[in-house]
Amino acid sequence: MFEKLSERLGGVLDKLTKRGQLAEADVDEALREVRIALLEADVALPVVKDFITAVRAEAVGEKVVKSVTPGQMVIKIVHDELVKVLKPANDDDGVGGAALDFNHPAPVPILMLGLQGSGKTTSTAKIARRLAEKQGKKVLMASLDVRRPAAQQQLAILGEQTGIKTLPIVPGEPPVAIAKRAMNTGRLEGYDVVMLDTAGRLAIDDELMAEVAAVRDAVKPHESLLVADAMTGQDAVNTAKAFQDKVGITGIMLTRIDGDARGGAALSMRAVTGKPIKLLGTGEKLDQLEDFHADRVAGRILGMGDIVSLVEKAMEATEQQEAEKLALKMQKGQFDLNDLAQQMKQLQKMGGLGGVMSMLPGIGKMQKQLEGKIDEKVIKRSLAIISSMTPKERRVPDLIKASRKNRIAKGAGVQVQEVNKLLKQHQEMARMMKQVSKLGQKGLMRHGLSALMKGGPMGGMGGGGFGGMR
């Protein structure tokens, strides 16, 4: 979502870091370009004005002038101001996160608000699934959308897919009555959370607001979460303000942040509504949901990466038992093609090569050079090749000679060269595993990663080590 904004800001701030000293004129020139970049990204004008004023006040101060690296100091100031714009007003931990609040007698009513097409129903199922799986909550979902064709059936199908209970549909029942029945069912059947998916419209109108306000008055929701499509830019900000003024919201969830939205909605919403962005929908799949953290988003915008989120994704993708099993095999110096396939599947869960690389520091500056060089289909092709092998071939890759390679290539629909390339990659990784087992934990700590390369401290720095890992 922030790719273009990140590129523009990166270019402006790079110019500053190349200068040994910064005059006030240099800062003003840079801030003019920052202002244009933010406006082009669809950030609301009042937010841009306040942001530039705050950055300038800090950037022309004595602290920057006397700094050893004034350009880097300005980047830090821009980063800190971005965090201030994005973070909740009552942020206690300093990282700019705002979790859903469950400090309320059960069942906790959560009202899902938004326009039609914003992804509200899918987001309801995503949140319910996360609450059930990660927090052990017993969740009931209820659709109050009696206007959009098959809206209630859509939530019921999502409920089946996620294993979350949905309120039985009663034809002709009005939204307020559905909401009351959902809360009553929640109380009687011991649910922790009741999620109420309200109707949307193509645009804000009085009828929509009256219906949502009636539901609000009937159930008195503890959380009123506005689901807004990041792709709609400034319109999303206007929608948020309308819902805040007429109904009242406690937080915002931005969807479709994996698209080519310019990022202005995220930067404007908190400032315009005074309410925090709590969640991000990162894709269409039901597990593609992230907590919002202002400091991490600011880091992504400025090309600093997001290592914390990357580690969290890795932990989610890696099952404890599988990780322990692989660690044991590593200790024994064993690594077969089943293990390689498992690692590739975990990489897919983390968003593929592009998803992982986008979170690495400094990668934003290399984005253009990398375009066309990262082939996301390579993992799918590699998995297809491994799937075309027999169980014995996966366990003992040395069995795979010319005739077997031809059969595997035909089965996977690839050339024999690709089978050879995959086997070479596996050999390199298997060799590394053997090095790990030979060195042991103490040896690895003593020699570091160079010990894993062909001939680190084990005999010169020759060889390639990762030559086949493209």
C-alpha cells in the first residue's frame, strides 16, 4: 500500500543523508517535496500541514545542526512524527497499537460498520476466527444485513469455513430484532463475544445511519469497528468521519492494504476521526489479518522494514512440533526433500518471497531493481516437482538419476533442468545441515555463519555455498 509514498520519501530523505551539514534552506526544500509526496498519497490537507509544521520545528533545531549525521536525525524526526500521526491518542506502550477491548461483561457485543464492498462480512469472519484460535474466545456471528442478496448466507458459509457458530437465519426478521436475538443467544449459550455484521450501502445516507443507530441503541456495543477499504483513499476518510459523527466508532479496520492504495487513508483516518486503526486486512484469505502498529507502519513507509512483524509471521507459520522435528534432524545432519517442501510451504504462509522481502530493512530502495527478478511461482513449481516424486525418492534424493528425472519433470510439467536445479538447492541445504551437526552448537557460535560456507574457517573462503539458491 505504501510503496509509492515510500519511494518518494526515500528519494527525498536520501538527498539529505548525502550532505555533511544541513542548512535551514536544505530542510525547507526537502519538506516541500515531502509535502507534495503526502498530498499525492491522498493524505488530508490539514494532516499534511500539521505534520510538516511539527517536523520543521524539530528539524531546524540545534539538535540536528550539531548532530554527527544530521540527515539521519531528520529521518528519525520524520519517523517519530509519522508514529504520532498514526498512533492512538492514549498509547501507553509507545508502539502505537490498539487491541480490541474485551473489558466488558460477556457476551461482548462488537458492531461491524462500513459501506458495501469494503469487505465487512469477510472481516467479521477473520476477526472471529482469530479470537477463537488465538485468544480461546467462544464467538457467535450474526448477520444484520437483510438488504443485500445472500448476505446472511455468505456469513453462514464463512462460519462453516472457520468453524465459528452463526445465528440461525429467520426470513423477514428486521435488523434490530436479529441483534437482540443474537445477544440473548450469546447470554443463554455462554458466548464470550457476539459479532454483529450490519448492512452497508453504496454511499452514506440517512436511512443507513438510522438503521445502524437503532441497532447501536438496542445492543449498546462495547466496540464499534468501522471497516474501510484503503483503496478508496480520501473517500474512506470521509466515510470514517460520517460514521464517527452520526453513530460513533471505537476503532477502524483497513482492508485491501495489499493493493496499490496510496496510503493516505491510513495516515489521515486517525487524525481526522480521533479513533485508532486497530486491524489491517492484508489479503482475501481468512488468515490474512494483522494488528496495526504505528511504529511498524512508519518503518515500512520510510523503507526501514518491519522485522518484528516478519518474526511474528514466521512464528505463526511454523508449528512447534514441526520446528522441533526439523531441529532434531539438523542435529543429526539430516535434511530430505520432505523437509525442503515443508520450508517452502511455511514461506508461502508468510506471503511468499515478495511478502518476506517487503519487510526487510532497506529493501524498498531495491524494489525497482528486483521487479521481474522475484518469481513467486518458483515455490509452486518446486512443490509440484517434489509432489511428483515417490515417497522413497523424497527421503533418499540420491536415487534420482536420469530416467527418474525425466518422469518427475513430466509429472510436474517442467523441464529436466528445473528438477536438476531443485536437487542442487537441496544438496546445498543438506550440506549446510551436515556442517551444523559437525560443528555443534559451540562450534557454530564460535565460527558463525562463515563456518557453513564451503570452506569458511574449515579451509579458506573459496566456493559458493549458496550458488544454487537463486
